[in-house]
Amino acid sequence: MSSQVRIRCICVATISMILLLGTAVARAQQTIHVPADQPTIQAAINAANNGDTVLVAPGTYVENINFGGKAITVASSGGPSVTTIDGGAQGSVVTFSTGEGLTSILNGFTVRNGFQNGFSGGGIYIASASPTITGNIITGNHAAVGCGIYVYGGSPLIQNNVITANDQTGQAMAARAEAASWFPAPALCLPIRKSSAIPSRTTA
């Protein structure tokens, strides 16, 4: 093979690699619209790749969502006053329990009607994860521990949320006895407005 042919082959291979990389980068930055592209928030999360944004239109979405370890942004287009995730009293409304980091972001929702009788995290459940929780209203949730937000391990960033009117339901199971001992029961569900950063092992 001549040197000119080799150079042409190298150039073609290089261009192909650049195109493939560019396609991968573009795919990682897609915006998935709910309900236009996917019917539910969880369906959009399932379809998303790391780096994607799930953008949710105003409305009430009766579902329980789990980020599943994905580094994605789940945000509302209209803000928490018009966009609600309603847990339907079927467990935690939002769950981060697969090692999510600060690039797993929840922003701009009312999070309500989570129910964990005898368990933890009515509104948002965080275990060994460090997501970013900003600009939400977390209200009307019920749990034995961490009625609004429960954090066990990790260092989440929890800022500029309104956490209010969440209440304690049932008694913590034995497996949660250690966690319950860190925070006196009367303090578990106090309203918090414009929350600042909350470190690891904190409930609200």
C-alpha cells in the first residue's frame, strides 16, 4: 500500500471517529419532554442517558420516580406552583439510592402525597447518594422518619426548597432504629423554608 493511500485511510478513519464522538456527545445532551416525548416522568428517566434533561410540562403527575443512578436533570418548565409529582400514597415520591452524585438534579416541583408508614422518606428518599435538590416545594408527605426528606449517607445539596406540612406516620422499623436515634422524633418533620445545604445523615 502506497503512503498516499495510507494517509487517505488514516484521514477517513479519523473523520469517522470524530463523527461518532460528536454523535455520542449530541445524544448525551438531549432534552426529553414530558408528556410530549414520554408519557410519564419515570418513562423519560428510563429513556434518558447521562447528561440529558427531562423537562416536564405543567400538570400533576401521579407517580413515584427513581433516578436509577443516572446523572440527569429532571426539571419543570413552569415551576413548583404548577407542576406536581404526587406519590399517590404509594411510597417515597422521589428516590435516589443508586449512588447518584451532584449532577443528578431535581428542580422545580411540588413533591407531595408520599406515604411510608413505618419507613423513611415520604417525599424524597436519599440513601448513599449525593443528588442536588433545588427549588422544590415538599409538602403533605408522611413517614416514620424523614417525612419530607430522608438522607442516609452521601452529601446531597439541598437548597432553596420549601419543606412544610409533612408529618410523622407510624413507628420506625427496627432496621431504622440507629437512624432514628440520631434525630429526636419531634424534629423529624419540622417545616423548613428556603432550605440551605443539608449535609450527610440529616432528615427534614
